[in-house]
Amino acid sequence: MNIAKVAETECDVSALSIPKGKQQEESPSKHPRISIARRLVKKVAVLSEDDNENVRAALAMVATDLAPLLGKEITISDLVPQVLMLLRDSTSEVRLNVISSLGSLNKVIGVDLLSQSLLPAILDLANDSKWRIRLAIMQHIPLLAKELGEGFFNDDMIRLCVSWLGDSISSIRVAAAENLKELTSIFGSDWIIDNIFPPLSEIRQHQSYLRRVTAVQAYTSIATVMDPEISKIECIPLILMMATDSVANIRFKVAQSLEILVPHCDENVITTQFRPVLAMLADDSDRDVRFFTEKTLRSLNS
């Protein structure tokens, strides 16, 4: 059961157990839900030190639900220390569960207080040796963006989101590109251009072709949700420039990207920007580049 619901249920039972004429006299508090919630916080303190990591992981998913019942002052004094302990837990799943349930806490204490403790935990999880943990924390970034807003995304967070594009695991690199797409949808085209495009430009010119492939994927994902007028000036030209890369994998990735972008572009962009590049790639020396280029051209002509 949700821990906040437990507090509400116990509050209702407590009120019913006191005779009507004596409720004010015998009630331990004018705010019984707060009183019961504070008692539950003591239970949280005990469970946060439980030897079983599964118990701590389950606790981490619900502990922050008490914050709206406690209010800001009591949350900061009583609940936050327990949440911080869970954020420093030796088990990565526990820390991840706390981060996934921070919405209630943020609404009560605000992003400034929360970010002071949250950012170190995120950075730690982002470098976890288990790639599934790194993937899981990345998939929580859009949720944090919605809950905490632009104020939380300082230089450290921006560098982190870009660094995932260079992860050693390919599925994480792909997910990192999708992560930037989600951030574009949340924060808008101007934010992504100002904060993500500068470091992304460095990846576009990286000596590793795998990094450059990821850059194409990132630009493509971003362009699908970016304002079309901004995209055709700021994003699409960067993708087209990579059609002359010395590595064939990059060139055919560009051809694939253009097929993805066709539904998001007007006819003028397709005619003046896409078709000249596709015509060049259609004569490429690499058969895979020609194959994917012809596939894109067929989709344009269908």
C-alpha cells in the first residue's frame, strides 16, 4: 500500500476511535495526519538500515510519498535525512528507486534543496559498472526534467546527458540520443541549441566513427521534435554535412536519417537540401551506402 495512504487510513481510524465529545481534548495533534506521518518517518528510519537490500529498495519507492502530508518544515527536518541515507545506499537499485520517486518531495521542498543531494547520486549511478543501471538512470532523466525543470539541468547534468553518447554499450548510446529528443520536447528548440549543440558538435567531429554515428542519431532524433523552421537551419545542415564522412557507416547512416526526417520536413527542404545529397550518395563507392540511399529515394518517390 502507498505509505501516504497508510497515514490517511490510520488518521481516519484514530479519529473514529475517540469519543465525539473528547476528540479535541484527547487528540495528540490538531493535525493528526502529520502526527501519524511523523511516526511513519521513524519506521522509515529503521527500515532504511535494514540488512535486506530488497526491503530498502521497496522503501525507497514510497518513502517520499510522506512529504505532502508532513509539509516543508517537517519534511526537511525529519524525512530528508532518511531520503539522503537511501540516496547514499551501497545498492544502486535503492538509489535508483529514490530518484524515480522524487516528484512528491520536489513539490514540497523545491528544486534548490533537492538538487544539492540529488545530483551526486545521479552522477554516481551514471558511472555504475552495471550497464542496466546506467540505462535505467538515463531513462529517468526526462521525468526529472518534467518534475524539476530547467533549473536542475546545470552544466554537470548537461555534460552527463552528452557523455552517454560515448558509452561503451551501443544500446545506451542509442537511448542517449532518444534522451536528447525527450529533453528537446520538454525544454524546447532554443534550450537544446544553446546547451546541447556545442558539445554535440565536438562529437560530430570525434576521431571515433562510433561517436560520429551516435552524433547522426542524436541530431536525427532531435530534429523529429524540433521546430521545423529552426531544424532546417540549425540541425538538418549538420546531418547533411556528415554525408561526406570518410567512413561508409556514417554516410549510410545519413541516408537512413533522411528517410526518417522526410515526414518532418516540407517539400522545399526535401527538394533543395535532401535530394542533392541523396544524388551524391547514390553514386557512392560503397554498396551499403547506395542500398540505403536508394531505399530513401524510393520512399521519396512513392
